[in-house]
Amino acid sequence: MAADILDRFKESLEETVIDTENKLRVGIIGTGWIAEAHALAYAEMPDVEIVAGADLVPGKAEKFFKDLGIKGVTCYESGHEMLENEELDAVSICVYNTQHAPCTIDALEHGVHVLLEKPFTVTLDEAIEVMEAEKKSGKLLTIGFQPRMSENMQMIKKIVDSGELGDIYYLQAGGGRRRGIPTPYGTSFIEESTGGIGAMGDIGSYSLDMLLNAVGYPKPLTATGYTSNFFGTDPSYYPNHPEYAEKFGVEDFAAGFVRLKGGIMLDFRISWAMHMDTSGDALILGTKGGLKIPSTECWNGEFDKPLTVYKNVAGSEISYEVPMVEKTDLFYKKVRAFVDAAKNGGEPTVPTSQAVINQAIIDGLVRSSKLGHEVSIEIPEV
């Protein structure tokens, strides 16, 4: 029976033919830890050549590529300088959150396709500016939500689209970390000048994308948000670096309610740190059934337990698990999808028309928290 259930949501996939004669010339802006996954993925592709890299820290880019064993890369201390001096087809942008918008706009204005790490931007206004540059350039821009590449994650949308759950009326974003403020790589995630936003941009954007993508990315109408930073500003959280508490300028916990177009309510919560193992499983409730998505700390890749569907059948309450498929390298698949789209004129895996809704919700929750009351969300047309 399990195999039959899985077969109901399967789709046929065509294998992509890779043209190794036509190499995509790629640059990487920002050579921090997340850039490593981009570089290693590109390095595996016979139709891609990494020709340039840039980082503001002198010598960092050179060391980055040397440590990875990637040769022949010209390095710069400015992404703009790299774009001015290199003939590039595409770039991966792996910089601080607050630099997402200016770096992406610069790349688009130089006529280069862009794979931008999440979150899209820090504010909704920045997202609109990026979309205007995208429209003017005519180039490809996609946001780095690698969970989209997971067949297990894709199953969520397939189940919703099949009508198995009926009309969707409620979404719950669960999960979150008990102790996971990302400081092993320094303070770029936690300072306001570099991170801009905290847990919401880091892992909350993944959680939102998983649920919103499943239900067709309805536009948000209003938001009531709450944010806090009790753990991040406590020196005892960092036994070896108590000075980090003074630098902490973002949220380590966020929650809120968002009214979505179509009568859907989104119950959102995300955490870098809390006195709880999880804020719960993610839920999608519909008029004919409900779907439970097992809790994770990050929502940045896969979940470890099967999805469960709950229904009433012939007057009886039943539930069944949806079998999981084998996990694959989602980061490679994300980068591969970008390369294929850039070379063949395809569509972005995560278009900005969806990413802007994700960002608008985060922006609305932040504004609401600061004001202490519900706010309206309006997304300008681009």
C-alpha cells in the first residue's frame, strides 16, 4: 500500500543533457562558509568554469580557492571590481544579508545571471529594488532555497495540488532550534549591520518557502509579529566569547500570525534559541484532510521522518505515512538547476515573484513587532 500511495504523487522526469562544449563562466562574490558549497558544486560540473572570486577581506578569496584545490581563479577585493574586469555569464552571491541587494543589483546591471543565497534581502523595499533591476536587465535571478530540490519536500506540494487535503485554510510553521545561534563563523549573522535580520532570514525563510510554495504562494494581507533576543544578548550564552552579546543586534526568536489571500491563516514561529526542543511540527490543514510535516531545526534540506496525512474515510478517522525517498545532494541540485536555466534560457527554480512574498511576510512581522500592533502588507507591482 505504501508504494501505491507514493505512486499517486509521482511525476515523470526527463534527464537533462549537459553541453560541455559551452562552458558557463562563473564568479563567486563572498567567500565565507556558504560559498564553499557553491564552489564545490560548480567544480563538479564539466560545463562550468569558475574564473573569478571576490571578498572584502584581503587574501581571503585567494585562500578560499587554494584550500578547495580550485586553480586558475582571479581574485578581487570587490565584487564590483570583479564584474568590471571579468567577462562573466553568472555569479553566486554569498555575502552578508545587508549586502544582498546592492551586490545583486550590481551584477544584474552588468548583464550577469545571479544565484543569490537566502534570504532574498533584509527589507521589502530592497526586494522591490532588486526586482526592478532584474526586470530591466532581462537576466535570470533565483534565490537559494535548496529544499525545493528535495523530492521529499516536493511531495508536500504534490499532496496539496492533488486535492487530497481539500481547500487549505491554516498553515503552521513549526520546528526551530533549541540552541543554535550561528556564531561558529564569527558575528556576521548576529550583527545588525551585516545580518539585518536574524532567525527569520536564516531559517525562517526556508520554513516560509516550504509552506507557501505548497499552497501557491498566496499574497499576505496583514501581519501581527513578535520578536525577541533574550538569548543572543546574554553573555552567558557564549562562554568563550561573552563579547558577542554586545554585538547581537537581530532576533533569535520570532512568532506571528499572517493573514493570506484566500482565507488562509499562517501561524509562524522560528527560533535560533529557546528553552524547548521544538515549537512543533509544521501543519497544513484543509477541508478534506491534514498534513503533518515532522519538525526539524532548520528546514534547510530534508526532514528525517515521513509525512503523515490525516483524513476521515467512511466515517472513520484514518492516517497514513507517505514513504520517503532517498536523500540526495540538494545543494548540488540547486546549483545545477541554476546553471541549466542560465545556459538554456529556463525559468528560475525560485522566482523573485515568490521570494518577494516571503520577504514581505518577514518585513511585516518585523514592522509589527516594532510598532506593537497588526500591520497591513502591500507589495508594489514591478
